[in-house]
Amino acid sequence: MPALPVAVDLAAYRIVQEALTNAKHAAGSRTCVAVHRRDAELVVEVVNELTAPVTDGEGTGLVSMRERAHATGGTLSAGRCGSGWRVRAVLPTGGAGT
């Protein structure tokens, strides 16, 4: 399988890192990380349970994750998902992994 473009690899790593840092605010919650290739994209999802009320904010971490995704030509969404919080990035691989 071809290697990911360096910019996509780094963006995915930093998005997961920041999402896990944010998940620590939900002390005692379960967190699931999923990373997979789909066609010419890398899909990154980090979902954690919510243990306390949360506002749908635009903190520095979310802005940073969104900027990293956009820098690769990708997208990032973050917000409530059922009883949890989900960060989902879709990053184009330029055909790598297809």
C-alpha cells in the first residue's frame, strides 16, 4: 500500500492528538479512534462519550483541527453525535492507497 502524502499523514496525526486532548475534558468517558482509507481519502474519526453538559463551541483546538484538514484540501466536522461528541476529518490522499 502506498505511503500517505506527508501533509495528510501529519494532519491526521495532529487531528487525532488534539481530539484526544479534548476528550480528556469528559473524564471517565470511553473514546474510540478509527482511521481508514476510502477510495482516495483518509477518514479519521474520534468519538467520545459526554459525561457532562457541553456547548458546541469553536475553541482553539477545533479551529486548529479544521485548519489542518483544510490545508490538505480536506474537511473536518465536530459536534454532538447521539450521546457523544465526534470529530471527523476526511483528507484527500491524491490517489495514494487506491
